[in-house]
Amino acid sequence: MIKNQDIIIVMVRSFIPSRELVEGYELGRPFKIELPRGITLGELSQMVLSKNIDQLGIMAVNGEAAKKNLVLSPGDKVDLYALLDGG
């Protein structure tokens, strides 16, 4: 059993379809998710996107581009954007 102090809540908004059932997930709409303390942005992305992780282009936390090794904090706002096409 996970204790309350071992859980954080973050807001996630993804512009990439999820093939897995993630409670509250709706393309392009923010949703709250409970996560274990110490989880990284990369781990969250893998959990939300699962089989579509290869479509991930840009990750942002609180409006700033972020790397997958960033450890998330309570109240963070995460945005996941698809790869951009073009030339």
C-alpha cells in the first residue's frame, strides 16, 4: 500500500493518442494523475503513451521544455507533444 506522503499529483495534457487505458485521459485535455514520489518525466511519458511513445517529440513541465530524467514535483503541469513534420 502506498502512503499519501509517497504520492504526488500532477496535471498532464497530451497531444498524442494513448493506446492504453489511463483514467481521465482525453486527447488534448488536462487530467490529474497520482504518481509515486520520485517518478521521472520519462517514466510518466511511458506510462501515459505506452505503445505510442515513439510519437513523442517535445515534453514540457510548467511551460518549459524538459528532459526525460527530470524528477516530477507535486503540482507540476506536464505537456506531451507529438513529433513535428516538415522541412
